[in-house]
Amino acid sequence: MPTARQLGQAAFEEAIADDRLDIASRIRAVEVLVELFGPLDPKHAEAWTQSSAPAVRVRVAWALGRGTS
């Protein structure tokens, strides 16, 4: 089982929202979340679209374009 699956969906959701992490890690968390766990939860996505990091907002928009749960 991939390490990402072992960490679970919540770990990636928390990483996206964590302003202490570097932008690249937060962007990758969005990608992994969508790739392994499916569409974003609209409630979480709404909060992430308010991120202070434009690159994170853009990646969340990309993920939303792939569909929501």
C-alpha cells in the first residue's frame, strides 16, 4: 500500500490548509488528494479557495474542475 494511502485523506486535507508548509508541498497535497481519494469535498475546497497563497488557490480550482464529491 502506498505511503500516501496509509497516511489517509485527512493528512492531505490538513496539509493543504497548513500555511506553515511550503507552497510546493501544499500544491502536491491537492494533487495527491485528488489522484488517490477522488474529488475534493466542497466544504474543504471552499476554505482552501481563500488561501493566502495564489498557487494553492489555483491548484484547488484545477481540482474542482475535475469534479466534486
